[in-house]
Amino acid sequence: MRKALILAVLAIVAIAVTAGTARNTHAAGAAGAPSQIQLQKLGAATLGGAGLAASVTTDPNSEFDSALMGDVDADSGNDAGGDSGTNRSIVGAVTGHGRVISSSARAKSNPELGTHWQGLNFHDQRFANGGNQFSVEPPDQALCAGNGYVLEGVNDVAQVYDTAGHALLNGGNAVDLNTFFGYPAAIVRSGPNAGQRGPSITDPVCLYDAQANRFFFVVLTLDHVGLTAATNGNNHLDIAVSDTGNPTGSWTIYKLPVQNNGTQGTPNHNCGSGFCLGDYPHIGADGSGIYLTTNEFAFSGPGFYGSQIYAISKAQLVAGSASPTTVLFNTLGLGPDGGGFTVWPAQSPSPDNNGKEYFLSSRAVFTDDGTSDSILLWTLSNTASLDSASPSLALDVQEVPVQEYAVPPRATQKAGNQPLQNCLGDLSFACNTSIAGTASHNTAVYGGLNANDSRMQQVVYANGKVWGALDTAVDVGGQERAGIAYYEVNPNSGKIVLEGQLGEAGTDYTYPAIGVLPNGKGVMAFTLTGDNAYPSAAYTGIDAKVGAGDVHLAAPGVGAWDGFTQYRAFGAGRPRWGDYGAAAVMGNSIWIASEYVAQTCNYATYKADPTCGGTRAPLGNWSTHISQITP
């Protein structure tokens, strides 16, 4: 039986339910009615900042940004640990049972692995800006490529590389995102201002638009009460637009308020806490616009209010307009579930002016059994009107039947060194307080690696088709594993052209990201992990005729994930592996980036040096890997 809408919302927002579809009656008007809102130009910026700290002492009182802690388990509703921060989970989402597939079913494909290198990692994040940073998981992978540059972002640092992998910014050091966007440091750790906090930045995404020859870099920013740790409810998408095709040069910064409570020019969506949260932003483009989408939650407490779609005039952004035209569509009240969830906008290797932007979303989180046999295709039409004095856009949604997919189980990893866990349990040496920064000796784990909740991942419009992939449960070799479902959709007919599911016995695939050339040949990146594999950066070729090919490793993991969010002692609520990967087209190549583990060290080494020679930070060891693939 399908849920009409998430129960927590029904208790908070005035909704009328008819024939399984919910209609929102908040002040913005009828469901789907667009609102024109104001985008604010803030000023100029460059990607630069302070160097890495020489050493870091873990502070038990300020190691984590409380504004971004506190997610409950969005996959199963379990492990509702530390709830001091925002709640960005879907109430009632359950793990489903996957389709039976064969792990040997592979189409022929032989993409060529070119230049590749280790990207940003936990050490870069924690030590950036002189160490005035937090320990953060997961990285949230942003990647865009064009004009001979590869720009990578994670929570909460960035770097630009040339195509040979040479870091071009800040003497090779990562640039912290607070500095880039013009804010005070995430946290001041020493001196007379010790303890002061800057705004909380999360969920970086980026896009290179070949038509405009510009880079776009976007983050979600949560404002604080002055320079304290307390948030004030206001939050916004900060949009950086490169002033040329060179991302190492100057940028222009814009601010898009997304608290949607009637303040700062926003509509009032009546979120239960008085402020909405524009979570999980993603970016797409066509010939006329840049499109940002969010999942709208109550800023605090339960409540989901549908995905939001922001359409912005690309030409006006590139020209540096003081207030580029921006149109907002709220999906609450639309579609068979009464609202879209993670409505991901399409990127395109060659944006055109056909006047339409496409989006895909999934549905399994809204069902009682965690499964679904359809996805949703969203079409925003008349996008060329974004450059007119009176933009007139229309949003349509249609259901696309697909093979059944399901909310996946957690992934596994090969046993290996986990010195942070050893540190927590060491009763003979006060490692828990001196290095881990906690009074707890609890070594219990939440279990496994988070494998997402079947929300849609990166979407691409290429060769006249819309491509997307999501995490799903698969039954392979009699085992329930985390796998991938991928889709090629004809947007004109609203039907599947090609689909498939990937899985492997004893192995898990997580967080796929598809990139597709204009000729329909593509690559799908993901993390591979499993009973006999450490988390690794993997990929497969994918094209319009044969689907996905053999699975290849760009970088095998060399050790076990040993991050703080998997240990109950830190109260993160769930093991935060992933969130999303990325793929980007440049010329005839597709650049991909995925999370993996690039280091390992034993407990003795860790006790002597919690960075293990600069390869990790005391509380985590995630890394990213960037690869050039020729399909």
C-alpha cells in the first residue's frame, strides 16, 4: 500500500488528500504554482586561503559542527542517535527486498582508464585553513571539468587541478569553503577569538557549462547567531560563478535564501519549526537556465515538504546581473506520492535551447515495503522565458514504469586496521580522551556502511535521452546486497529505452554517478566494497545500446574505513559513508570521482601519530579518487 505522503508532514502542514495525492494549501498558493524570488549578488571571491595546520589536537568540545550532526537513520528509521542538529531523514523509510539478478550478467564494454589520482581527503578537510575546521563525514563529492581544468569540492574544501593531476590552488593545499565564500572560519581554535564559529557549509556541488564557458559552484549554508555555535534558522544556497573559464581566477558570489518562511523574499511553506531547510542541493543546466533542487525539511524536528526546483537565468548569472531572474517550483502536492523527493536536475555535455530541462526522481522511500516499480520524469518547459521580463515556465511530472528496485541494505567491508576503534577501547592508555576526543570507551558500531536510500543520483541529458542511476537492493547469489539500478529514458515518450541492475555476490556497489558523451557513450562511477574488498573507486562503461559493461577498479581500497560516524561513541546516528559521487564530461573524456579508502595504519602507528604520516585525520580516513575515462 502506497503512503499518500510522509506522516510527519500530515501532522504539521495543512494538506487535503484525494485519491492518493496530497495537495498543499500553504500561502504560496496551489501546488506547483511558481513563485518568482530574489537572488542576491554578494560580491567577488577567489579560491585561496591559509595553508594546512602542522598538527591538530582533537578537542572533545568542538570537533564536530553540531548544526550538521544529528541525522537519524534515513534507511531504516533505526539508530536515532545524537539529535542536536537538523533532522534530514524520511520518516518511515524501510529497507526493501531486491530483485534476483546474476552477478555474471555483463555487457561487453572496455572503457580506457587514463590519468587518475587521489583527490581530497579527510586530512585535507580537517587540517585546512590552519586547522580551523571540523571533522566531517561524508565528503559529498563535487566534481566538474572543462577548459582544461578539473575542479573538486568536498565537505568542506576544494581544489583545482590541471588534467595531469597537478593541484593549482593555494600552494597545493586545499582551500576551505568558508574562506572561499567570504565567511569567518568554521571554528577559531586558538587565540583571543578561540571558539568563534562561522556559518555551517555543507553539500557542495559544481558544474562546468561549455556553452557559457563558466564554472558554477554551489553549497548549502546555515547561518549562526553571531559567531556562536547556535543556528538562527536562516539558510541559503551560495552560488559562485567563475568570471571566466579559468576557475583559479575571480568568481562572483550570489545568495539564494531557502528557509521559505516568508522572510528575505521567500514564500511561506509553513515548515513545522518556523524555518525550512534546503537540504541536498544539486545542479543542472540547459541552454537557458541553471537549475538547483533541494529536499525541503523542517529546519529542526521531523517534517518533509517536497523537493524544491529553482530555475535561474544562466545568461544573467554569467553577465553578473545584480538580481538574476529566479523562479521557484514547490513539488509538494504533485505526483503520485504527493511530492517529489530528490528531484535531480539533468546536466548536459552540450546544453541546447530546446526550452526544456529534465529531472528524475525515485519513489521507494514513500512505500511501506521500501520498493517501487516506477520512477518519475519531471519536465520544466518554456525555460527560454527565463530571460524575459515575465518568465512563464510550466512543470510536468509523469510516472515511468521500471524494474522493481528497493531501498538497499548497508554495505560491508573487508576486515582491516581500524585504529580509531582501538583507541576508543584502550583502557591502558587514555587514547579516547587524548586523541579521539571523547570520554567514552564504547567501541560499538552502527553497522556497515550507509548505502543510501534509493534516492536518484546524478542525472544527464545526452543524445536526446535522460540518464540516471540510483542505489537499490539486489538479490545476487542468494544474498541481499547493495547494488545499482540505471536508466535511459526517452523524455518525449516518457518511456524507458534501456535499464538494468548491477550487483555482485559478496560485494556492494554504492553511490553511482553517470556521465554521458553527446554520442550516447558513457561511464558510471561508484564505490565498490564488500566482504573481501576495502572501499574502492570503481567504474563501468555504459551506453545506449548495451547498457553497463564489466566493472573496473580505478583505485582499489588499501584499508578499512575508520570514520567517527560509524562508532556509537560519537553519536552521529548512522554510518555516514557517501551521499553522492560525481561525473563530468570534458571533450571526449568523462572525469569521475568516488569515495574510497586510500590509507591504512595500525594502532601503534596511530598512537604515535594520529595522522599516520599525513594520510588521515584522528577521527577519519575517507578519501576521494579522480579518474579520466575514455568510453
